[in-house]
Amino acid sequence: MTTNSTIADEPARRRWLTRERVVIYSGAFLATQVILLVIWAVAHWGLHVPAVPPLGVDFRVYWSASYVTLYEGALAAFDHNKLLSVEAQLLAGVAMEPPYAPWIYPPSFQLLIYPLALLPYSASYVLFISAGLACCLLACTPMVKPGALPWVSVIAFPGIWIAIMTGQNSLLTLALTMAALTLLERRPLLAGLCAGSLAIKPQLAVLFPLLFICGGHFRALGAMVVMCIFSCALSGLIFGPQLWFRFFEAASWFSSAIVERGEGGMWNGMSTVFAFARQLGANIPVAYAIHAAIALPVVATTAFLWTRNSRCNFELRAAAFGTSTLLVQPYLMYYDLAWLIFPLGYLAIDHARRGTWNNVDRAIMIIVWASPMVVLLAVFGPPVGKLGLMLLSKWGVLGMLLLFIATSRHALVRTRPSVQAVPVVR
């Protein structure tokens, strides 16, 4: 999203998306999402409508894994029959067949969700989501302070509400990532600890070591390594090292059955180049080759932007890092698109200060802002045919590619430090 705080004499025809319009559109979208979520909650917990499941389609897995871990041991969470029997109890009275939802998370995250089932499901869900949302909004504060992106646009971002609806950990991983980036220059050790805490979902931390090395942030890199080792060792100490072996077995099965073969229609919810290639009919080696052909240049460009020789500003570097982290994933679900709020936020700051973004750039940002909701329609929406389903499900990855190209274009052309900054009009 963007604002009207650009060059003062910009023609009106180029200011079709002003700050006032952004606030109005975002406010309307926010109100709609809140109303729908309240209706859902009241329908299930208040009116007990049989066709309405409880909020937290994925949190149900977290709570069930916690319950099984508490009462039958950590290894029991990987027993599909035991886990699904607990999940089925949560859906008792709901007129729907319980969806298959296995536990495929590392012991470091299993340790984090360990106490969730000490509370009833509804109370545990509210506490988990409230904590994640609070951390997310706190981490977004430095991005919003310059005044380029209104708070209402952040709060109304569909990715955040989809994370709330599903009860996913996306808000927590988003908060850790933004904290690591924000603290990197001032508090490198704390930044490294935040990055290392992504051991709860390690695939999302894959580019942090490269970022730290390219930027010469070796204290942050050391802190990240220490934090990763500590969290893995602690979970192994509490649950036993065999849990890690069981996790790797489950991850291998998941990669083969779900990621590579798309069982259960999972490709429809995956915003990745790999899933797109598989849906188009590519075999597994060719799909990985296509994915690598996109991911490697993306990583190389991001690495260059983070080198000390690059004169790229922090906002563009952060936006490139966030987008590239998502693009390199062969497995990325629609709820992980909550991460897109921070590339959009930093790009809004860059636009407000420099005024160099054109209407095409703004259109791309709108496409990306709407992408979590569009991809969600591919998963839960009405039938739209095979082609329509493919376009909806891959809206996110196409939007991310366009966003990365636009970000890189602006970053790479700024090789001179004399680009005049434009003050932000609040």
C-alpha cells in the first residue's frame, strides 16, 4: 500500500491511491473481517451451529499435540491415530468429516506449545492468538512510525486475519523476523537471538545466516547459532533425543506425500514456484529445477543488496529479504503470507521518502496486499474450474515475484548516494 506523501507537484492522475483512500479502504476491509470472525465465533461457541467448526483449524493440531504430549508422552504426538482421535473430539457435534491434520513440527516448537492443553481449547486459542497478535503489532511499530503506512492498513492486512482464523504461528514467526531486522544495527546479539528463535519453524530462517555474513553481522550470526543449538538441545533434553529422529522421519514422509505429490489437495493452498510447476504437470525433478531457477537469482540478488558495498537503503533490503525468504520455500501455505506485511510496509516507507514508485509499482503492492485472501479462496472458496483454481492458488507467488522484481529494480538503480530524500508528510 502507498500514500500521498510524495513529491508535492506529482500530477493528480498519478495519485490515484492516496493516504485518505488507503485509510478508508483498509477500514472497510478491517470492519468486514472483524464482523465475519465474530459471526463465526458466535455461530460455533454461542449458537452451536452443527455446520460451523471452531476457530483455529490449525490451532486444533497444536492443542491436540499438546494434549497428547502432556498425557501420553511427546512421541505420541507423531502417532496419527492418537492425534486424530483428540482432534475428532474437538469437532464433536460438528457436521463435517474431520480433515486429516498430522503433527509435522520440530521438537523446539513442540516444547513451545507443550502447555497449551492445560487450558480448555477456546481459552487456549484466544491466549495463543492474542500473544501472537500483540508480538506482531509490537514488531510492526518501527515500520509504522515514519507515517508512510497507516496502522489501519497493517491491522486490516488479510494475512494477519487468516493467521488468526487458522490459529497458525505465522504472527509469531513474523514478529521474530521483524524484531531481528529492526534490532540488527543497534542490538546485534538480541537480533541474533530473535533469528535463532525461528528454530520453531526453521525453514523460515534459512536466509538469515546469509544475510548476517554478507552484511558482516558476525555477532548476530553467533547469537543465532547459539540460540538454535540451545532450543534444540533443550527440547531434546526434556523430551528425549529420539523425538528429533521421529520428527525427521515425519518430515520426510510429509515432503514426499504432501509437498511433492500434493495429497489432500495441498497444492491449492501452496504459494510456491514448485507447487505451481507441479500443478502445470512438471515431474518432481523438473519442478525442483524450475524452482531453483527462480530461487537462486532471488537469493543472489538479496545477498548482494545486503553486502556492505551496496548503497541500498535498509527499507529496500528488508523488503527484498522478506520476499525472497518466502519465494525460496518449496512448501509455503496461504497462512504464511502474513509475512508479506513487512515488505509492503518497508516499501511504503521507501516510496514516501523518495517518491520514485510509479502506478505499476503501486498496483503490484495492491495485488500482494490482497494475495492472502485470494489464495484463501482457492482453498475454501466455491468451485471455479481447474484453471481458475490454479490462478487463485498461485496469485500469491506471482505477486511475490512481481514485488521482488520491483524492489530489486529500485534497489539496483540507486548506486549514487545523492538521491534526494523526500520528507514524510504525516
